[in-house]
Amino acid sequence: MKRIFSLAVAALFCAMGIFAADRAHTLKVYNWADYIDMDNVLNTFPEWYKAQTGEDVEVIYQTFDINESMLTQIEVGKEDYDVVCPSEYIIERMLKLNLLQKIQKELVPDSVYYFDNVAPFAAEKFQQIAPEGMIAADYTVGYMGGTTGWMYNPKALEENGVDASLLKSWSALTNPIFKNHIYMKDAFRDVYSVLVLYAYQEELKAGKVTKEELMQDITDERIARVENLLKEAKDNIAGWEVDFGKEEMTKGKMWLNLSWSGDAQWAIDEAAEMGVELKYIVPEEGSNVWFDGWVIPIYAKNPKAATFFIDYMCKPENAIHNMEEIGYVSVIATPEIFEWANDEEAWPETVDASYFFGDIAKEAHLNPVQYPDLSVINKCALMHDAGDQTESLIAMWNRVKGDNLSTGVMIFLILVVLCAIAYGIYMVSKNNRQKYSKRRR
């Protein structure tokens, strides 16, 4: 028996050793769904990694759909993902909570060192989320970015006598002409960040507050203003969506969708193949400019492979593959990217994208959905972690969505509740009668 026990223990330790060795050659990636070119980028990484390090690596790829659920996996569950792709405000929170490791850039040889390909514009934005005294680039490298605006169906508007110029303002949200014709993004932070700029237009024009202050200083009064706007818009909102809105728009089933620019570009391309025209616009009051970036969580088991993976994402040809696949804009700003994107035949009108590519792009023929003009960017600000006000924002969002039920749905729910109450009264009465009857017998 002792011998059997000893053999079992030895086998267990052997198995543990094998697992540890496997984990040392495994890269666990946690990313948004539909957010990478699987064939040309993700699946080619192991071969590239072996060529640089002489080591094998197996990629385990998993996806999430909400920043907060991803954060819970790491903060509470202590999941050992090696590389993750959160949004900027979550990266800000992870930095504050010391949930990130430094990226070991010194491990990457100069011959394949691509970290410096990130646009200075993106690097500067990421530095805005770093706590005082911390260098953001030590912990995070940008991946994709964009804006938030209106994706719309110009034909549907025209057929219903609606002027598309109304979409130059966020006031379209509350305009009764759009009753039941808007899909709202079910993302309270993004919606709050664009509507707070609209709600405080007068104060912004008067110089009483800045865009950056509105984004960073989330107060009860500001939350209340946005809540009032959303409640005023409730009859216009046909549904709350995280991902299905863009697909519904490609089918011509909705007039407007408050959308991220990358989703809009994907939908524009898909819709064109089905003969449906879609467009995208950032309202004149301004919007949020947002970014997602790669980080290495504190519980990662293979930070070396994670570092090489992040570097690999910064390779120009990989950035192009990813942009072609998902429609979002990479933060990589090399001459190769500019040459690929600059197309006078496709984009006869020019934009000033010097903020991204430098002086070479002052009058560039670029897709304005992906590379907005400098005048648009100047009206945008970066979203930040809500900190202690997160719960207040969530409570506001729940109130708005709860109040957004249609009259028919409300009547149905009331009838269900009344029936349940009536049934409960009936059952109590029935039981009381039975008890009285038993006592008499």
C-alpha cells in the first residue's frame, strides 16, 4: 500500500511538472470577439516566435464582450491570462489597482523591435490614463482606436422625409422625428461620455469647463443631466445593443445606430455587398476618442511570450491584416500603413491626419471614418475611469433602461403582476377554507 501511495504521489508530481512545462510554452490571450485576423496574424505567431526565440508556444485564445467581466476574471478570479486587450479606462483602473506587469521590451531583439511603430498621438493619449509618476508605455501598448458617432441609413432618412443634416448634432437623440428608429449602444460609459459633452455645450462655449474636465470629473449633477437627456429620448430608442446593431443596420432595418467607428466601418463594408448604403458621422458637439491596448496582467505565467506577442501586433503588415479584417484603426503609424491607407480614387476628398501620421498627411486621401479630420479630433476627448462614481453611473443606466419600456410592455407586466397577486390571494383563501373545514370535522 505504501509503495502504491508513493507511486501515486510521484505520478502526481510528474504530472504537475509536465503541466508547468506546458504552461511555460503556452500563451493565453484574452481579447474582444472578432478583433483580430485569426488566419494571417494569430495563427502565424507561434512560427514567428520560434524563429526569434527557438522556443515552441501554443496559443490559447479566448474572448470577452464586456470590459468589466474581463476585469473581474483577473481581479477577483486571478485568472492567469498572459496578454489582454482592455479599453483605456479599464487599463487606467488596472494601473491604479497594480494589476499589471511591466512589458519586458528589453527581451526583444532590435531586428524585430516594433514597439516604436505606435503613433505618438496614441502614445500621448495613453499617457493621460497613467497615475502620476507612472509611464503608461511601460505597462500598455495601443492596439486599435476610434470615435463614437451616428451610423445611419441615408436612403431610409430620405424616403421618410428626414434631413440627414440633423445628425450633425447629438440633439437627434431626442428629436421626435426619430421615434422608435434608433439603436442605442448598451455601454453606459461611452454613451455618458458623448452626451455629457452635448449637455454642457453652453458651458464649453463660455469657457467655464473643458472637454477633459467633463470626461474626468464625473459628478452627480452631470450624471443627472445625461439621465434627463436619455429619458427624454426613450420613445426614440428601439433597442439597446452591444453587437447586433451593426448587423441590423446592414439589413436596412434601422435608421440610426449610436456606434463605434470600427463597427460602423465593418457595417458599411458589409452593407455595400448587400446593396445597402450606410454612413457615419461624428456630431459637431464632439465625442470621445477611445483606444484599446495590450497589457500583461500581474498573474500572467508567460510574460516573455506575451511581450513578443504585443511586439508582433505592432508589425506593420500585421496591423494592416487586422484592419482589413475587423474595420477598426490600428495605432500603428508607419509609412507602410500610410501608403496602404492613402487612396485618392477611393477617397477623393482630403482629410488632415497630421495628428496621426505627421506632416505627410496634412492633405491625405484617407477614409474619414477611420482617420477623422483634425477638426473632428479636436472636438473629442479621452474617456476615463469613473472611480467612485461607477456605481452611480450604473444606477443611472439601470433607471434609464428600466424607464424605457414601451406602453404595451408596461401594461403586460402590470397584468402579469396583478394575476400573480390574485393567484396568491386565491391560494391563501383556499388554504384557509381547507383548514377551517378540517377543524369542523
